[in-house]
Amino acid sequence: MGACFTGKRKVIMAEDINDTITRIEINDKELILIGTAHVSKHSAEQVKEVIEQEQPDTVCIELDEQRYQSITDGNKWKEMDIFKVIKEKKATLLLMNLAISSFQKRMASQFDISPGQEMIQGIESAKEIGAELVLADRDIQITFSRIWRGIGLKGKAMLLMQVIGGIFSKETITEEELEKMKSQDMINSMLLEFTDSFPRLKKPLIDERDQYLAQKIKRAPGNKIVAVLGAAHVPGIKREIQKDHDLTALRQVPPKSNWPKIIGWSIPVLILAAIAYTFMSNPSAGWQQTLSWIIWNGSLSALGALIAWAHPLAILTAFVAAPLTSLNPLLAAGWFVGIVQATMKRPNVADFESLSTDVFSVKGFWQNKVSRILLVVILANLGSSIGTFIGGADVIRLFFNNL
């Protein structure tokens, strides 16, 4: 047992014989942290056992309101408005969520357990003993926004590759290996490696949430609190529980940088100016520039839509829209292509019902009408972006050739 003093606050920490449980005494409160693996049957059983034995005043769980609704309402996917997702520019975020869900559910299916079962057990056990339930995690939209705006263009590409790569993974692990992942030494080792390879991602994903969770748990009502947490957060929460954190500041979304906006408008202005000048000096070369811009933008965006198995009309839309939307940073070819795809191949109730299981595999991602629309939006936009750089480079080449 160790004790540490911060001002007038007394903090006492102790490890249970089972090293997945940490007890902390802070002022007049007893906090019991349960470090879990999110797809472990043993973790769910342990949560039930600890809550029944301890009879806490409050149970805190590592969920926000959105994930709580999702985990307690299996029919939530049916209520999704796919047109609204496209218009609000949330296709990439939703696809990332599905990819992460795919990996977690694949692991959970190995052990015949629902992903997040330990959180569900925490909710049920809290109700059974009449304890207050506190959703202690930060809103996932805020976390993703802070990640997305803080990792730069290269970081975004790396993150998308890693997340989408999880869809293709066929990795399996034994339950013994899963339980070993819950040991603090293993978790710390994994986080150290994670930090070395992608340091800017760890802060909003792990460190800030450790601070947020610690403050919410510390503020929870009652004298005895049980907190159900992913094991990776326990070491950080033990450290951060000794400090006070501003939850309002941790919930703020950083303002967008002006540089992407400046670059976004500079490229079309440069392209249009180069084509206009070339037209005045050499009309035939100007037409050649225009044709190159249309072909590269339209063809690569249409190719992206084709790879996503888009409807022929959606593919045609990609070819027509991309050369125009690439000249306006406020628009994106994928939005128009996605809306056409959703109109021509409108998802039905069965698609939404099977979405959570279809994302288990690459084939399912492409066959389900909902996830295919997301792929159409993203791949059409990706093709248009590549076409902008290639077509723009060719426009500039022809411009200098005709000076």
C-alpha cells in the first residue's frame, strides 16, 4: 500500500490480490477501479461479482451518452438517416466507428460474448442494487474531433489505414492472451510502443480521457464508487486522480486551422488562373489543360466509386461532379455521389439490422447497402483528391510549356 499527499487531499492506493482491481481512498471516498478487457467474459463476471460484494453508492462506466444508447438499444442502427450522415460530412467518422466495431465484435465472437458486455453488466448490476449510474467518459464525437484536428494530414492518412486495415485482419487470440492484456505491465508496454509510433494520437485518445474519467469518478455521488474501465486507462487514472481537471476545457473542440482553408482556396484559384492565361495566349493549349483537368478528376473519382461497387449513375455523377467540386473547397464529389447511390440503392430495414454483423468482413462491408454508401462517398472523394493533384500538376506543366 502506498500513500501520497497533495495539499490537504489524502490519497491512498492499494492493489487487490487480483491485480485488475485497484482501491483508492481519497478524502472520505473509497474508489474501486475494475480494469477490464472489452471482449472478455471473465471481465463481465468480475464486474458482477465486485458490485454485488461491494454494494457501492455509485457505479461509473467508461461510456458516454451516445455509446450508452448504442449499447443498450440494439435497434439504433435502424434509426440512422443515411442522407443526413452524408450532408453532415460524417461518412468517414461513421466508417471508422464501424471498422473499430468490426474488430471488437470479431474478437468478442471468438468467446461467445457481446462486445462491451462488462459495461452492460455494470449497468444491470447498478440497477439490481439500486446504485446510481454515472456515464464517466467524454463524448466520443469530441474525442474524435480532437484527434482529427490534432494529428495533421499525414496522421489522418495513417490513422485511416490502421483502422480500415482492421477490417481485413483475420487475427485471432486466445482467451489467455486476452486476459494477459489486462495486466498493467503489458498495458504500459503497449502504450509505450503506441506512443513511440503515433504520439499525437495518444494524448486525446488516452491521456485526456484518463483526466476526464478521473475527474468524473472523483465527482461521483456517494462514499463508495465502483468504476468499470478498460484496463489501459487504469494506470493513467491512478495518476490523474490526484489532480483536479477542468472538464469544460476537456470538452472543447479545438478551432479549425486556417491553413487547410487557405490551401483549399489557393489551389483552385491557381488552376483557374493558369487555364485562363493559357487560353488567352494559346487557346488549343488551354483546351488541353481543361481536358486534362476533367479527365484526371472525373476518371479517378469515378474509379473510386467503381471500386466501391457504386450504381452506374453514381459512377457517372462522380465523373461529372469531381472536376467542378475540386474547384470549390466547400463541396465534395463524394457527397453528390453518395446521395445518388443512396437514392438508387436505398437501404432497407434489413440492411440496418444486419449492419453490425456485416461489418465482420470485407465482403459484408461491400454488400451491405449502408456501409457501401459510406465507401462510395469516401472512395469517390479520395479519387477526386488524387485527381486534383495529378490534374493540377498537368495544368501547371502545360502552363509553363506555353509561357
